[in-house]
Amino acid sequence: MPTITYYMSLNSPWTYLGSARFAEMAKRHGQKVDIKPAKFGEVFAKTGGLPLPKRSPERRAYRMMELKRWRDFHKLPITLEPKYFPSDEAPGTRLVIAAKLAGLDAHALATELGRALWEREENLGEAATLAAAAKRAGLDADAIRKAGPSDAELDKLHDQYTADALKHGVFGAPSYVLESGEFFWGQDRLDFLDRALAKK
């Protein structure tokens, strides 16, 4: 089955805005999704990007304007400035990677973790939040972590996925990379991805 590599971040509202649509699109086109959470702070540092607090007031204001537009367009009740943003995404990222390694639907899990942060205003650093998000995705967070690798091993994979992202030219989240090397940055490029997949 052809594979799309999906570089994402749980702290990214843009990742969450596109997550469910991307999952549906990949399924419709018979594509496997290889989800790879990456450390975009490191990606930004190496590709010329800036973390949100270091961006100019003008760029931050426009980001908020765009979030409102996309929220309304997709009718997703995201909170523009959630209580726990930026959240400690390490526990959630470890859970996503462990679910992926176990052959479970890590993409659905990531979508629910995004919902926890961006709609439900929950803290991704708390075990109860992870457990509830996993349950909504039909998974058992505790069982996944008990059967999976250690934190250190999962963190090593997180670093590897970050290196992979840089190797493929990725500079922002979400990014969708085809086997050909062509990639699409941002949930607002999903229509272009859809057209590219339709040609295959």
C-alpha cells in the first residue's frame, strides 16, 4: 500500500484542523499514513522559522485572524487561545508513537489528543487527558504504554522523526510527504494533496 509520511505536532492548531480530513482522504485514496511526530522547535531553528512567542506582533495577529477563518470554514469549535497552550506534548507524543508501533490507529489517537487541547481545553501533560482521548479513539492508553517501549526509546524515535523531517525538507506542521518526495505543507494544502492522489 502506498504511504504518506505525516509530520505533525500536537501543539499545532493547523495539524488539528486538518487531521480528520487528512485521515478520510488517505483512506479514500487507499493510502497508508505513517505518522511521525516531530520537534518543530528544532525544525524551526534549522530552517529559519520562529516559535510563536518570537514572531512579530503583526504575524501573531494574522495567525489569529487565519485561525478564526479556518475554524469557521470547517465548523470546528476550536478555542483560539486554549488554557494549556503550549502544552507539554511529550507524554501525548510518546503515546502516539507507542500506538503506531503497536499497529494501532495512531492517527485517530492524535486527532483526539488535538481535540483535547484545542476544543476541550485539557492538559496534554496529564494522564487523565491522555486516557480519555485514547478511549474516544477506541484505545487503551495504559495498555499501550505498558506493552510498549520505554520513554527513552520513544524519545529517541521522536528525535529520529525530527531528523527525518529535516531530511525531507519539512519546515512546518503539518506536512504530508509522498513517496516521490513531493510534499504539502499545511492543512490549507489538503485540496492539492487530494488532487495529487487522484492522479495516482
